[in-house]
Amino acid sequence: MSLETLNKQVKTDLSYLGFGGPDWVQPTVHSDGHVFDVVIVGGGQSGLGAAFGLLRERIPNILVIDENREGLEGPWETYARMVTLRTPKHLTPLDLGIPSLTFRSWWEAQFGTESWEAIDKIPRGDWMNYLRWYRKILNLPVINEVKLNLIEPTEDGIHRLHIGGTGAPTNEILTRKVILATGIQGGGEWHVPPMIRKKLPAHLYAHTSEAINFKALKGKRLAVLGGGASAFDNANVALSEGAAETHVFVRRKKLPQVNPIRQMEVSGMIEHFHVLSDAEKYAVMSHFFNHNQPPTNDTFLRASSWPGFNLHLGAPWLDVKALNNGVAVTTPQGIFDFDFLIISTGLVTDPALRPELKLVEKHIARWGDCYNPPEKIENPMIDEHPYLSPGFAFLSRDEKGKKMLHGIFAFNYSALISCGLSASALSGMKQGIPKLVAAVADELFHDQKNEKLQDFFNYNEAEFIGEWSKTVSHEV
């Protein structure tokens, strides 16, 4: 099969499923212009999947915006530096049950079935190419280089989105619903420890989420803070680009070995996380955070195979100090001098950190508002996560915020505690997208329930037009 043949198969499959049927949502008229039924913020894998899901539900009055240039949405061509994805290749997160839309179909159409059997994990660049194809073949309504600056709820139930960027058609767009498909960092911000941020000039360090000029680090001594997969990805890239030495520092005395996600993928935990009580959800995620996600074996082997690789376990950073020609890092094992630091310390989730939520974040319910955990598993990082509905909607901690938050959905990593591995994680997207789409569609219908019911009761279009003209004889 060729890619051209696959493209035709996708069109055929969609036609068999009645894709592209009539829009059932009544249009909203507003004096300030067109009102979208849904605007999705983020054109990466989560946003594209959500857009396709909405189109399948016959909700075509939607728009996807992304702040990046076309083809550079998400992390895959920017700060993601792994060679392959970390998830198993057989997962099907975005096809929504259509075999011809799977990555495997896209791969085999170009490289054959034997090639598929031969690969262990999906190459990172090929995953991005698949997403580009997915967007194009489904003709998803995405505009690039458009950044959401602020969500402004209005009294009439419409959200006014203040936008900017070179691709923005105007300064504002109106929508009934907003889906924040803003990825792993979309619920807060990437974390740089205050000790580093306050004591060092910016030119001496970079977080792994940033663009890093590794070629400029050729021949340098580098230090990486953190023991997750991203730390080893960046160490590998740095050494492959000619860094003299790269030292990875890990607070733990032993690298984590167990990956809870692998158990969740096969146990039903991802599919049925929503049936757990708050106490059970909190306990699961506290355990998840404590285990952390280890680097994959191939990631660790790639990094550690370089002669210049060094690993320091049980070595938290106690202090950093700028030198004339670099940085001094103090650890329990001594003081080390480096030319540059790479910070792989993950992210912090808190709606208060998101500028686009400035007008509403004080009303957003957090887990700390809704559940008091046992002391032995209490985790302040979990408590700052938003407490969401099963359909990813923000919930209000007070009466005033209910109307303001109505119609705003967090389909990003901040949904982890409330909805499990379902947004921004390929392992759970297969289950998460249908839940999100159903919740958005239900809310759109409920908002217009009175009109819908009235239309139903007033419906009087004759379908049967046959007439019985034969006279029945009663003669014996």
C-alpha cells in the first residue's frame, strides 16, 4: 500500500461512518462578530485529536490555534530530545477507532509490514510527521502563530479570547467553549529551583524545555540536574554534539526502576480511573509521584555509553556559585566546576501560574480545596492541581466563579490527578479524547436545551405521504 492509497482509504472509512454530517448546534449571534462553538488552544496531538473528535460529533464550528509555526506544534521538533517515543508502539491514541488513521497504517503504507515488525519504538521525528499527515488528511481547522493571552468571560456566557501573534486574524475571538490542549506545561510552568534562578545569570544555565545551542557547548564540561528520562536525553545530545563531559546529578541514591505507567496501561487503571473515589485517586497519584518515571533502558544506554558521561547518585545540589568562567556546584560529594548547567527538574502545576487564566484562576477549585489526604501521603504538589469534572471541566471553589468557568476545559497535564493519564500522555489519550468530546458536546446541548426541546415539540414535518384510496366492501 502507498500513502496515496491510504489517503483514499481514510476518506472511504470516514464516509462509511457518516463523517461530516449536519451541524446540530444552533449558531450564536453576537454583536461583536462570529462566535465559535469551541476554540481549542494548542495544535499538538491533544488539540488535533480533540478537533477530530468534535468533528465526528457533528460540531464543525470550531477553531484550533497554536502559537508555533506550522509543523512545529508540541515538543517533538523543539525541546523533545529523545531518539524514540517512550511509549509502546502499539498504542492507538488518535485514531478514535479508525484503523486507517493509526500510526501503524501510516508507517506500513510507506515502509511495509516487515519494517513495522522490526522497529521497537516509534522514532520521534516520524511521530511528528504522522501528526502533520493526520492534520492534513482530516483537514482540521488549525491556524498557527496565534497565542492566547487572556480568557475573558462575559455576562452573556461567551468567552472573549484575547490573542496575539503574526498569524492572529484579529485581536479577539469569541467562543462558547474553550479547550486548553496546552500540553505538559499548560497547567503551570517549567520549574527551575529558586537557588539556581536567583543566584546564577541566565547565560549559565537552561531548562530542558528551552532551546539549547548544543553546538556552542562543544568541548565544554556540563552538569545536568535531574534523574528522569529527559536528563539522560539531554546528556546524550550534548555528548553527541561534542561536549567534553556531561555529569548527571540525581538526588536519589538509586535510579527508579519501576514505571507505574506500564502497569496502568494493561490493568484497566487508565480506562476506568474515573470510577475511583477522591481518596483512591489521591493515593494512586501520590504513589505515582513517589515512584517517578525512570529513563528507558535504551535512553540510559545511549547516554552512558559515551566516554564523557558521568553519573552522580545521592547527589542533590546544595549550592551553586557563578565563577569567572563557569559555575561551581556544591553537592554532598564535593564541589564541581562546570561551564554550563542543564536543568531537568520538571514542572509545577498551578492555575495561578497561567497568564491566560488571570481573570478566573482564583475561582478554580484545587484538590487542596476538595480533599484532605492522610498525612502519610500528603503532597503539596498534588494539592495545587485543579479539581476537574470527569469531562475535564474546571469547577469553581465559590458560587461567583461558576458562570465564569462554565465552558472552560483543561485537557492538559494538569488533569492528571482528576482524570488520570488521559491528556498529554499518549498512554491515556485513547480514553481521554472521547470523554472530553462527550463532555463538551453534552454541555453545548444542555446550554441550548430549552430551544432543542421546543424545536422537538414543534416539529411537524410530514414524512409519510401515502394515501389509502381503496374502498373496502362489506358485502357477503
